[in-house]
Amino acid sequence: MEGHRRVVCGATQTIGLLAFIYLFYTQSSAFNPIKFCFGNGNLSATLMDGVGVLEDDFQPFLKSLVGDYDLRNLDTSGFACDATLHPLVCVAINHVKIDIKTMEIYTSTRFNSTNSTDFLVKEEENIVQVRPYAWHQSDLLKNVTPVKFLRERQQTPARYCEYNHKVPAVVFSSGVFAGNIFHEFNEIIIPLFITSRLFKSRVQFIFVDYNPYLVEKFKRIFTSLSQYDVLNPMVNKSIHCFPGAVVGLKFHNFLAINPSEVPKGNSILEFRTFLRATYGLTSMNVSETASATPKLLLVSRRKTRSFTNEDEMVDMMEELGFVVVVVRSNKKMSNLDKFAKLVSTCSVLVGAHGAGLTNLMFLPAGAVVVQVVPLGLEWPSTVYYGEPASRMGLHYLDYKIGPEESSLIDSYPRDDPVISDPGSVFAKGYNAGKEMYLDRQNLRVDVNRFKDTLIEALRLLGQTTPSAKR
């Protein structure tokens, strides 16, 4: 019996000690039970039942995310979806309850044919389904977790709010291209800026298909756009209430922001200003770079579209008077805190068509982007990087390789359609073109011909070659 008493006494003492510790720490200003339980100490919420309490009048901001036709529906019903450009974006301006576990959003709105989303509405169930990713391509969207808007009828059991937010929610997905900086900026970061910037950081992000790598990589951007931690549905599976919600992100064009598109007013130049402030980049114009000798950043690819005579290219660049920095590591480019600062000190960025050229966004105004265009890739080279570079206040030059500069010439005769008519290969389907020209092609640049392109880059910078100085 004495042994049993010891066990009971020990358990009682342990419980008492735990109770004392709990009371002590809950009285401490440093203790945050939300962070303790969920690992998220900066949610825009309090723990209570009911609906979100409006911190400010967010309705004008929410309404600016839909076009004129959909705006009438939004004013009438409190809910509308806008598909003016590419992705579907749905907006609720009244209180909503979001079940984070199922990604179901409950509203008092009845979805019917008065909404422009009638093609998404299941009338008998009154459901609107959205896959919140900015690349609106059906074969990719199937991998994006759907978010459902449902009408919460009065006769159904009430769902109580476990978290009460004072700011709207913006719900978006990481999609399927994490690790590719072009798609990260094109379909997540720039659309997120377009959609959320007008809230002036008073917004709660909910990251469907949560990707910790992306959250860490773009931490500075997320914290600049929202004063609250990104909500991870894999960890916090509660019911959250908001004074409004946006599901999906606005997309204008490739690496672009069009001031005339919804929401109106922002531009890609403002986004570049935002990036400079976010990453602490001091050089606004190429004339402000520290060195009088122009610095050239060469993006070196290792797997496909690689330069097989890279050393020869670097020698030529140095002969022209450039300080050449060759970046070969994706890991180095992924550390944006450091890499953005490096790019901002460069006058010229050179690379073959590929995601690494997306770093042109960190170049100072007036810098030069030189894209080496592989065989068969003229259209994506112009649309993905050439046109965006010009809109960003940068000079753009392209160097289109000839058949003899492509590794494909080793496998196909010059009169084969692969060499003479790349369009016929893409006509068989995107995957056929991708496999041939994106995945199987490397480049041996004619340095004598390419030299003329870099001399033009120097001219645009107001520089001269060493031979011209003598």
C-alpha cells in the first residue's frame, strides 16, 4: 500500500507542478498559446466564436479585384468571380467561415445564374469550386487543391469560429512548379503582389498546397505584403472566420503588371521598386553601380541549353573589359537575400533561354539583358523575357543562334525539319517541341559573332571597348 501511496502522491505532485507551470507562463507576456499549439504566433485572429470583426472598411479593396460586370453581382449578392484574364478569382465581401481542414468556405450567399460563375455552379448543391493558381492550364490545375464556396443554410447546424480575424483572407496555391524561379515569380509572387498590395499588409494569406521551401525562400516578400504569418492548412485545421475573402490570384501577363487591368493602378515598375525596398537594393540605376568597370553576370546552365564553350565565351567577355561573374549553382541563386544584392550590382545579365533570366528583375534600371536564343525557342524567349525586360526599364538584346551553334546539328541534317522548320515539330504538340528544343539542346556559341552583341551592350551602357579607348 505504501508503494501505491507513493505513486498517487507522485502523480498528484506532478499534476500540481504542471498546473503551476501553466499558470505561471500564461500570465507571462512572452507566452503565446496560439504559437505554442500551432507554431504560428502571428495569426490575424483571436480565439472566440462568432464572425470576423471588421478592422477597417476593406470592401473597396475587395471590389477592385473584379471587373465592371462582376462588380454589379458583387454589390447585389456579396459574391462574384472574375475571369477577365486567365485565372478565375472569386471574391466575397461579406463574412465567411473557412474550414481549413477541408478548404470549404461557407457564406450566406446563394450562387445562381445572376453570378458570372454559373458554369462552375452545381445548382442542386449550390457550390462554386476554384483551383487558386494563376497558370490556368487544365492539365496543371488538376494537381491544385480545389477550394469550395458553399452556401450555409440557416437550417444546417452552425459552424462555430475557432479563430476570429479582423482582416480578409487571400487563398492561393503553390502549384506544381516550385523550384523554378520563373514560375514562382510569374504565377505566385507577381500575382500575389497584384492581388494583395492594395490591402497594405492588412491581409491573411492561406497557402493551399503549402510549400515550406517557397515560404522560406520568399519570406521577405510574404512579410512585406502581410503583417501576419502565412497560414499552413497542414498544421492549423480549424474553422477561421473573416470579414471577406479572395480565392485565387490576379494574373496580367508573363512577368507583367498592366495598370489598365483589374485591379487598376499598379505597374511592373512599382513591383521593381517594391523588390528593391524588400531586399535592400541600393542601386536604382545602372549609373549608380559602385564600379566604373561594367560587371557582367553569366547564368551558366548545367543540364540543358548549356554553353559547351563557356570558358571561351568568358575569355572574350573579359577581353571586352567586363568583370565577369559566372553563376553555376541553383542553390546560390535560391538564396535571394544574397543573390538579389549581387544582381543589383551588375550592368549586364547574359544567359540562354531559361528560368535563370528571371533574375533580371533585380537589375538596376538601364542595365542590359542579353538572351541567347536556342533553335526553335524564338517565341518563348521574346514573350517570357524580352518583352518583360523592356517593360521593366531595361535594355534588351537577343542573340539567335544558327544551326551550327546547336547540338541538334550533330543528330539531324541541315534540311531536316528539326533544324529547318522547328514550327513543324511544335505543331505535333507542346511536349514534342519541349523534348526537342528545351530538353535535348545545348549551345556552342560563335564567340566572334556574339562579340558584336556584347559590344552593342557596352554602347547602351555608354561604355567603349578597350581597343576603342586606345
